[in-house]
Amino acid sequence: MNKTGYQTLKIVDSHTGGEPTRVVVEGCPDLGKGDLAARRDVMRNEHDWVRTSVLLEPRGFEAMVGAVLVEPHAEDCVAGVIFFNNAGYLNMCIHGTIGLAKTLKHLGVIESGSHRIDTVVGVVTIHLNEDGSVSVDNVPSYLMQENVEIEVPVYGTVTGDIAWGGNWFFLIDGQGPEVKYENIDQLTDFTLRVGETLALQGITGENGMEIDHVEVFGPPVNDEADSRNFVMCPGGEYDRSPCGTGTSAKLATLYGKGKLKEGETWRQASVLNTVFTGKVKATGEGNAVIPTVTGRAWINGECTVILDPEDPFAHGIFN
Ligand code: PYC
């Protein structure tokens, strides 16, 4: 609460390849000293209003991804981060980490070079490159199962691969509506039905974790990318960027199928044709790799959120 009697939060906005990230840099209540997963649970159970206030209308909008900046728990990290969206909490978010890197630089917390960031799924390393791009060495990623066949209402048999890239993905190549901006509504319908089918059939990632992202691939529109994707996120909104965890899942899948070698580059375009580039390094454990995903983010706002106790929508509009 500040001297005006209003509670306030400070936020910095950015977008990465078109996908917004709103980072809460001040004002979030103390989430304790636990690891990042424990702090995510404290936030979810006791302070979910921070998420809803900054992301839901009238301040935010459905496609916005949020993050809270916290003290790290793991050693030698420059910051800790918890990601969330309109529907709840994300395990990981790479476009958000690229945005966070730019935010930390904007705030003067870091300069160019490499820095470790603590997240709910483990430590990742960011590299602020000389050309203004940001690379992220993600957590170990892997192809869990290939050629999984499901019967999707309206669309029939769909075959996909299940992979972990910091989130669980169902990756579909060349099926469903053509991947192009004009087909956003059809792609949304298709991927939501795929997600519902996976849930109904009890098809999950490791340890029963929900496959909460569905990714469809098609050919690129030009020679600046190897593929174009459409990624449906939990909460029913598509990723405007090529989705960094989705690109990691794709890299791990290509590697697992012997279609991408260590050091080779994969260029993943989004449905908006913004591009992330990716490479992998084998971990030596099974088919797991450390994906490095590179993209560009821009700071596009900075403000103080005011939570007036008399405002009926101070914590967002719920429907
Ligand atoms: O870039 O990893 C990502 C991501 C996940 C959800 C939205 N973006």
C-alpha cells in the first residue's frame, strides 16, 4: 500500500517476436524462500490476484504472458522468475525469458554477456548477444513418444509426437488446417479439439503431466525459415512468437528422430513469420538435449499498476 492508500505494482512490458511479456518487477508480496516451484505454489494459492490484475482485462488481454521477478533460489543466478498466463501458471516460457533478459538490461540489473536465471523447471542461461538478440540455453528437452494416433472429433485421425521442451507439447506435422495467419480461427478450433482429445484419452507427458501445448507445423513462406508453426497455449490463445519451449520440443524431436545433429541450425517461424533459431547439444542422457533458442524482444512499456480498493475490476474481469 502506498501513501495514497492504493496498492501498486510496477511492470515492464516487452514483446518477443510479437508475443507480449509483462514482468512484475515490484510490489508482489513475499513468496517465501523455497525453490521456484514452491514459490509458484505460494503465489497460486495466496496471491493469484497479482496474476489476474496484470493479465486479465481491463489492464491486460487474453494473449498476454506474465512473469514475476523474484530472488533466485539456485546458486549463481542473477534472478528468479515465475511465468503465468490468462489461465494459470506456465512451467516455462522462452519468449518470456527473452523478454525478461531485455527487461533486466533495461532496469540496469545486467549488461551484455551470459547470466543464469532460476525458473520453476530448473536453471536456464541467457546470453545477451552483441547484435541485440538473446539466446536461451533451455532445460534438458526430449522426445518422449512418436507417432501417437488420436481420433479428433470433426478432423478424424491425427498423428503427433509428444515432447518436453520446458512444457509438454503434442507436435503435429502437415495435418489440420494450413498454417497461415488467415486460418487462425480454424487452427484454434483444430488445436483446442486436439488438446481436449488428449485430455479425454488420458494421454499425458511424463508423470501424468498435462500436455498443455499443441503445435502444428507447415512449410515456411520464404527461405528465412525451415518451418512455420501455430502453437496453442493453455488458456485458448495462440502464441504470436514461434514459442521457445515449442521450438525446444521441435529441436528435441528432430534430434530424437535423427533429423537434426548437434550444432546444426533450425529456423522456426511463427504464424506471424517472426523467427527463432535453435541448436541442440546432447546431454549424454538418453535422447535429451539442451536446446539453445535465439530471438529478439523489444521493451514497449513501463508503468505503475494502481489497485484501487473501490474498483470492482481492480483484480481483473472474471467470467
Ligand atoms: O515461448 O516458451 C514460450 C511460450 C510458452 C507459452 C507462450 N510462449
